[in-house]
Amino acid sequence: MPGRVTIEYCTQCNWLARAAWVAQELLTTFATDLTEVALVPGTGGVFRIGVDGDPVWDRKADGGFPEPSQLKRLVRDRVAPGRDLGHADRAQ
Amino acid sequence: MPGRVTIEYCTQCNWLARAAWVAQELLTTFATDLTEVALVPGTGGVFRIGVDGDPVWDRKADGGFPEPSQLKRLVRDRVAPGRDLGHADRAQ
């Protein structure tokens, strides 16, 4: 089913809290657009976010953690194209 | 892949925060036993937890929300049978 987000996070780096925070941000903004947000424990410094299997953010490739507004635009473009995100759109 | 937990929660009842808390409790205790914990938005008072498709808790059927120690025993029995949960086992 479309609308599945995965948040892979590094357990060695204690990034569960950050991953759960990001999940709540996405589920608050996209409560009716997402079917689920899965928290996926990993290792080795991973912090990677995917939408329906497509990577939208990778800490190593993108040089750090995403700001919620940045991430919401990336997710919006896949699950609710054209939808106005209010502040998150004007924060560019 | 075994070790997938789903937490279906009611968005109308604002139970996202509780669902995210339960997810973090499970991922802290079972970081190496679970492949993922998925937060699944729903409606109509749902608060239902499943392990690999099997229901382990349903708010309506079980008369309320699970205590973390209770829930951890149910999840342990499926993903890490025999594992000692320390306090969570003695809290029975």
C-alpha cells in the first residue's frame, strides 16, 4: 500500500528518540496521507528515511539530519503532491 | 521478515504520542529482536498491537491500554521466547 515511510536509525548512536520524534512530526502532518511510519533499528551511524522504498534522506549522503520542514516537503512531494504545507513551505 | 510489530492507534483520540511511547519502549527492550515497529494511523478508538500479523493487544477486547511490562512479556513470548525481562517479569 502506498504511503509507507521507513525511518532507519542507528541504535549504537542512540538515535531512537530522534527517529520517534521525526515519525510523530510526519504522522501529525500527514495523518491521512500515510498508511504507516516504521521505525527500523540499524547500526553504523545510519539515519535514512524512505517513502515507499524510495530514499528521501540519508544522513551520510545529505550531510546530517533533516529539519522537519525540509523532510515534510520531500514527503509531501511523494504522498500529497501540490498540498500546501503552510509554514513548512515558507521555511525554504 | 519476522519481528515486525504494528501499533495501530486512533488519530481522532490523539493517541499518537502514546503509540510512539510504546514503540520506543519496545525498541529499547527488543532493539536486536525486532526488525521494525510500525505506527499505523487509524480511527474509531482503535489501539491495537500486533506481532508478525498476530494480535497481542486490543484496547477494546482487553479493556484498556497495556502497561509496558505486560506488553513486553507478550512480545517477548513471540520474538524472544525464554528471555528474562528482569523487572518486567517480576511485575506480574
